Amino acid sequence: LYISKENLDVILALPRKTLISDLESILHDLKARYDFYKTLVETDGWYEDTMSFPIHAIYLLGELRAEESLGTILELFRQGDDFLDFWFSEFLTGNFWEPLYHIAQNLTERLKHYLCEPGLSTYVRTEIATVSTQIALHQPERKAEVINWFKYIFQFYIDSDLKDNVIDSDAIGLMICELGDLNAGQLIPEIEKLFELGYVGQVICGDLPEVREDIAKPPKNDPTKEIMDIYDRYHRITTTWAGYNETEDEEIPHDEMVYPHKDIYPFEDETPFTDYEEIPETVPLRTGPKIGRNDPCPCGSGKKYKKCCLNKN
């Protein structure tokens, strides 16, 4: 996402109506020429400088608060996991909530009904749920609205059957984690029913007693995500994410790196291996205080232990 402030200024100074139309055309092209782009990458390889244009398009639409583009983006997100992974990879695992927040914060009814559609990606469902949670955190006067939003969706899942292809246990588990951030005790009856039906990914949110405890207690860390303009967001990405700004002479310390998909599936070991010396045959193990599921993760991510490294251990 290396793009200069000057170039962003030039783009954003273009006439709004035609700029939005052009950005939507870029997103339509992803579907229309998907096979072409796949063949191109298979032949020539992936070059971020030339293949990041759809990410720029979505972030620019977010900066423009282009509510009229929500339908185009949601249609794009219906295209299936292979398509989404090809174009967006880690960006759809905890990073598109921000442009979606800008675009859809006043269109939550559309988002609610969208989450009731069959066959959506786990990542898409979770990004949209995060938008709603962040609305409640940034606009506290809308918290009751957001809780009713989740209530509608959970009741829809309760009334659905597995064959309807709307039940995603991982996404439901992550939504329940979001509700812990809101202390949404009003939704305990719906959550209990989802557990009873076996629709909850317990490895993500814990079992029912743990969920009850989590929702009853205020979060130890502020779950409100920082909302930035496109200039600051791009700067944050290109200066702190692993894979950016790394040279032979200067490396980003691991504890300052950001692994952009840890919000969704944080259980993979992302720690870069840098010590190539021979590992001793035996390594003494030291035990420390037991870490609670709701305690801050000792890895330093700022997330709760259960939402980060629990499964590694």
C-alpha cells in the first residue's frame, strides 16, 4: 500500500461522482476478469505494486463515505473464499471493518440482512459484525440499536437449519467475543440457545459459563478500535505491518510488528524464526502464573488470551 500523500490528494480531489463510479468499475472488473488475473499471477507472479488496486479502491470509497457503493462491495464479498483470498488475503481478516464503518454506519439494516444470506465467508461475517460493535463503542447512544441488531441475527440463526448454509460456528463464536466487549447481557438467552443447538465455535469464545462470565465483566482493555483517515491508516500499515519497511540494515522489532489477520484466526504461530543457532537438545521449562482466558495475552498483542494464543498452548 505504498502510495504517496500527494497521489492520494490528487485522487481525492477528483469529482466525487465520477471518482466513485471509476472505483466501483475497478471492483466490478475483479469479477469480470478474475480468470485473466489468476492466469497473469500464475505466469508472472504476484506483484503488490500492481495487484493492490482493489484494496485501494475500497479504502478510497471508505474515505469518500460512499454509501452508494455498499451494494457493489457486498456483492464482491459474495464471491467465495478462493476469490476473496486471491484478492484480499489478510486484509479481509480484521482490516476492512474501517472503510465499511465509514460507508455503512448509517446502513446497518442492510448489513443485518446481509449476514442472514447463505454461503458467506467467515471473514466477511466477522468484519461486518465488527463494524456494528465499533458503532456501539464509538457512538454509545446507539448501543441498544446494535444489541437489537445482533439479537435479530442470532434469532435468525436459531430459526435456521444447517442445510440453509447460514450457520458458521466460527463466525458465531467471534460475534459472541465481540459481545463480550459490549457487556451485552441482554443476549444471553439467544447465546444459550445457540450453544444448545451446537452452533457455537467454543474453541474461539469458550464454553457457555466462560461466555457468561466474559459478558458480565467489563473488558480489561479498551476494545474501541482507532478510526483513522486514509493517510494515517496507510502510514500505519506500511510502517508497522510485518512484510513492510524491512531492509537488510533495519528490521522492525517483532513486538512492534502487526500481523493483520490475527483478529480472526490468531492461533497460528506467526513468530518469525530468526535464531539459526543450533537448538540445545534439552531446554528447561519454567512455569509461571496460570493465565486466565480473559487475561491479556502474554504475547503482547493487546488481545484477550482466549482470542489470541490460547490454542498455541
